Amino acid sequence: MLLAGIAVGGLMACALAWWWLQSRGYGAHQAFDWVLAQVRSLGPWAFFMLMALLPAMGAPLSLFTLTAGPLFAPALGLPLVTLLALVSLAVNLALTYVLARWLLRPWVERLCAWLGFTLPAVAEADQRALVILVRVTPGTPFVLQSYLLGMAKIPLATYFVISWVVASLYACAFILFGDSLAQGNGKMAVLAVSLLVVFAVGVRFIRSKMKQKKAVEGMGLG
């Protein structure tokens, strides 16, 4: 309910901002350029700090990875922009883990106790597989994945390493794709899309192998 409230609040804020821009005569393209100019005026350090903080409150991570290149690659270069984005991602993962593991979980445990059940415990042998499965499952918001894993008491090292590697692969592809669109570089855009396709195929392969392994273990053949 908290995440839903944050999401609704964010949508209402976006709708209000869109109405304000429209009331002042900005078209869609003009509004987009105006927003980019305002964000660029904040500077790269403010941008990447917001990238580390706002996704922990429900902001889409792709909003930052797609715009980081067009905003700051001309001044900083794409390698430095990518590095700063990956550092911001690492900070975000650590922040959401702290919030979920030590701040939110006690409240969730009290709620569960009031409802008459307890949070399930994850066996040590299943922790790594759970993190991989959650991170490669499509459709689940990134912030929700992080909070679920933190509340499941996954060890920080297991949570962080796997989460950062998987998220970094997607972030690099999105940064490359956003920068290629801004430059009108078709070859780079094709490369970025190809990387995303490779990741998607790899995700399906990993999920299939994990399901097969679970099925074998369920039949007592593991």
C-alpha cells in the first residue's frame, strides 16, 4: 500500500507538471526539451545523487538510465557517465536494503503477527537462487524487488553482488541506447538493442534452468 501510494503520488505530480507546461503553451517536444534543460542545469552530481535516492521511493530507474547519456555524455563522456550511473545504482541498492531489512521489516512483522501469520524464512541454500530469480523476473518493479529481498533477510553480500551485476548490465544497455538516440547513431542503437535482446534470451535461459533444477529437486532426484 505504501508503494502504491508513492506511485499514485508520482503520477499525480507528473500530471500536474504536464498540465502546467501545457497551460504555458509548451508542446510535447518543447516540454521534453524544457525538462531536459532543467535537469541538465542541476549538474551531473545532483542528477546522479537523485538517481541513487529517488528509485528507492518508487521512481523508475529507466528514467535515469535513458536520459543520463543525452544529458551529460557530451560534457563528461559516455564512460564516465556510465561509471557514475553504476555507482549511483550501488548506493541505491545499499539504501533500499537498509530500509527494507532494518526499518520496514519490523513493521511488516508486526502486521503479519496481527494478521496471524509470520514471514517465511529463506533457507541458506536457496538464498542465491532466490536473488537471481527475483532479479531476472520481468515485470516486477526494480524497487519492489529490492524491498522484497531485503525483507527476506538475504545476506547483504549475496543481495548486493548479484543485484548489482544484473542491474548494471541492463543499465549499461539503456544508457547506450539513450545516448545513441540523442546522437542519431543508428549503429550504436542497434548495438544497444542487441545487448538487450541477448540479456532477455539469457534471462529466459536462466529461468528455464532454475525451474528444471527445482523440478528435479522436487522429485527427489537432486
